[in-house]
Amino acid sequence: MKCYHCAVEADAKKTNHIVDMDDCIIIVRQVPSYVCPQCGEVMYTVSVAKQIEQYVEAAKSAMSDLSVINYQNLIA
């Protein structure tokens, strides 16, 4: 996958995705990502982005202040 900003080939890595909402913070750990070695931009495939969106929606309804989700545990 190439960086949207630099057009440099991104490296496959695992990153943490943090969502800061009005009443809570949701952290999804160990997310398969592509990271640009030049600018640091983090990118996801369409399927990973959809999974993250589903996790965040589920966590929003079940939490109060902070939720930490491990991506690998949820896809198994």
C-alpha cells in the first residue's frame, strides 16, 4: 500500500487506534496497519477499517470512560 500523502510504499505494522469521544476514550490495540516510513501516516485496509468501526460502535454502548480492545482477540 502506498502513502496517500507521499506516494512512498508503507510498511505493514501493528498500531493502536484511539478514538476520543465526548464521554469516553476507546483504544483498539494491535490493529494491522500500513505506516508510511516518511511521514508516519497510518492507513488501514477497507476490511480492517470496517472491523474497527464495528468495535467502536459496540464499545460506545457498553462503556463509561475508557475501553481497551485487542483487535486480535476479536477476529478469532
